[in-house]
Amino acid sequence: MKLVGYARVSTVEQNLDMQIAALKAAGCSEICTDHGLSGADFQRPGLLQALRKIKRGDMLVVWRLDRLGRSLVDLIQTVNGLSKRGCDFRSLTESIDTSSSGGRLVFHMMAAMAEFERAIISERTKAGMEAARIRGSQIGRRPSMTIEQMDAARTAIEIELRSVAEVAFTYGVHPKTLARRLRDSVKPTNLRSASFPGQ
């Protein structure tokens, strides 16, 4: 098993030394970094590089959970993506290791909490829209996909190698719409090419 480390700090004043030292001590043979990028940044080239280095049977290691994801949902999506590729995940500070039964249990519980959170948000949104309709308010058309959904869709296509058609179906949009939005949302150099797999 190859251990690939990922370290991130959100401001240029901070340094990565402590995280890198901990990752090396844990046995990481390669370490990818993002310096001066917050967890909310849409593009984190260091994380993308780390995910591309990992092959089946390898493990992604971080110093702390919040170094990987900007939210619980984002964290779950990333770790689930690793799992689908036959890879594991370890967080040193929280002592979570998905190669163990205990670590997998923790993440199943976190995933259930994230799903519950999404359900609550959905119910509140629907209730709010219904209340607005009753008041006679005009409900405008919402964007076809949220920023979080776009981030998850990009991960599914670029990291999990799922087809655009499959991912588009998941979010209820046309494949061409999804491909266009992915191209328009970042610089062209950040995408593999003008076409996506399965388009």
C-alpha cells in the first residue's frame, strides 16, 4: 500500500511544516500541498494531484479532517470517491482509518448525518417555497446546479472517471449543459480537454 499525503493551509502566512512532518512520520512516500487556499476554494490543485496519484490499494492521508473537505458533505463525497476506486483514507488527528472496520463505521455514521442534513435542508427549502407561494411571491428559476453539486460532479468525472451522461442524469440536467457549465466554471487549463469521457 502506498501512502499519499495531502496538506493545506488557508493563508500565505501559515506554513505547512507541521503537517508535512506528521505525514512523513506516518509513512507517506509522496505529499501534495495547497498553500494559501481555503477549504472553500473551488479548485485545489494539490488535492487533485494527490487524488490522481492514488491507485487501487493506496491510501490518502491528511493531518486533520478539515484539511480535506470544506464541509461534511464534501468530505464524505471525497472519501466515498476513494472507496469506489478501492482506496482508503486516514486522518491522523482524529485517528480515523477506513482500512479498519472501526474507521469504516465512523464514516458510515458521518455519511448518515450528512444525508440527514441534506434532507432537513430540502424540507426547509420546500416549506419556504410553499409559504412564498401562499403569500403570492414570485418564485424565480433556480440555477440548474449548486456550486457544491458542480464540485461533486467534477470529482465524479475527473477522479472517479464516471461519464458525463451518468453524472448529468444524477443531477437531472442534460449532458451538454453539464459539460458546458464545467468548462465555463474554471480556466481551460484546469480541464483535461474540450471533451469529457462518455459525452
